Amino acid sequence: MDREELRRRLEFYRDLGMGGLYVASGTGHGEAAVAPPEAVKRAPKPEAAAKPGAIPESQPAPAVLPMALPPLEPAGDTLPAILTDIGECTRCRLHQGRHKLVFGSGNEAAKLVFVGEGPGADEDEQGLPFVGRAGQLLTQMIDNTARKEGIPISRPDVYICNVVKCRPPENRTPLPDEMEICGQFLARQLAAIRPKAICALGSTAAKALLNTKDGVTKLRGKWHKWREIPLMVTYHPSYLLRPYNQEAKKEAWEDLKKVLHYVYD
Ligand code: SF4
Ligand code: URA
């Protein structure tokens, strides 16, 4: 692997939110011969180089790749291929408590993708994302906002998935290593669908996709980018279900209106 290829790979892993890659010596792990993903090839170079933490050209490239790197996105990747690669996944500890893996659902050619945190009890039981109470609220938010705004879409027109595909015990927040490991599949899903926009629901999705520590209050309502795809952050529907967060509900409707008009006008 030449230095340019290595640099692109490291940029790719940083885009996935994988901070602090370490270098193992002399193991030769992670040397799978895969072409650089289209998305990385197309990434605007000057912008990437200007990012804090970007890998400068002048810095000597590490001799050996970190161990156990996830596979890069294969060219021409598809959702069924990603699902096949996940298989009966045991790549992180979350597999231990799951009943069903929750890959995602909806339109595989969606112009809009919603990303949540991880399956809850209902989702774990049914193998589908956002089917519990938070899911019902999300469905209402999508369907009612679209109807009121005269946009002829409903939930089945979008695609919905999560940062982690298996339910965390007691619905705890996914841990950084779990997000990092499962995040490779989320990145592949987004790259395969190539939606016009992404809507990150809550801080876990925002952290995973934007590589930021900022909270939803700060990030919401504004356009960000995941690679070159516009990304809106808004509140997670579970947060909106709490009776003391009714003010946030109005803001979430505003955010959703913006997203729907941008994508479907
Ligand atoms: Fe695999 Fe993701 Fe499930 Fe972890 S959460 S076991 S990485 S599918
Ligand atoms: N909350 C999430 O983040 N995802 C789901 O699929 C359900 C609830």
C-alpha cells in the first residue's frame, strides 16, 4: 500500500469518527487489498486537508496499519451486501443481549435517511427500527409534517436506521468502541444509499456522524455535513416524549420542516 492510499484510508477512518488510531508494529493486520471507496476519492481534498487533525502530506506515514480495522466500503456497495457482511455479527459486546439485529428499514433509494441511536426493547423483538413509542412519534412527525407542508411522502418513503444495530443492555447509550465498530456499517449504509440529506436524531447519532462533542441544543436546526451530504441534527423522539421537553417539540418540528422542504421541494 503506498502512502497516498494509506493517507486516504486514515482520512476515511477519521470520517467514521474513529479518533486516536494506534499503530501496531509488525503484525501486517488490516492489509486487505480493497480499492479506495468512491466517497473518499470524491472527497474535496483542500477542505479535508484544512480540517484540524488532518494528516499532513509531509508527515511520515506509519509503517503498519492498526490492527482489526473494519473493511473499507467496497465499490458498488449495496444494502443487501452490507446485511450479508454483518451476518450473525459478534464484532462487539452488544451481540450478547440481542434477540434480533436491527439493520434498518424503508426505501432503499430514499432521498432522506434518519439515523437514531440503537434499538430499544420493541425494536430488538421485531428486528425493525423505531417501532416502539419513540418510533410512533417519529412516524407521526414525518407523516404529519409532510402532510401539513404539502409534501407527498410518508414514512415508507424514507430510510431509517441506527448507529448500533443491536440493543444496548437497559437501553444504555452505546459506548465509544461499540459506535466505532458498528459505525462502519452505518457509514456503508449511508454511502450506498447516497441520500440528498441525513437527519441525525439525538446526540449519539450526531456524535457518530459529525465527530463532535457538541450537544443537540447547539447543533440542531443548522445544516452540517457528513462527507458531502447535508446533515441536520434534531432531538431524539424519546427526548420529546418526556413531558417537560414540550418546547423542544416545536423546535424538532421546525427542523423537520427544513429537512423535508430541502429534500423534496
Ligand atoms: Fe455487530 Fe453492530 Fe451488533 Fe455490535 S452492535 S454486534 S458491531 S451488529
Ligand atoms: N430509539 C432509537 O434510537 N432507535 C430505535 O430504533 C428505536 C428507539
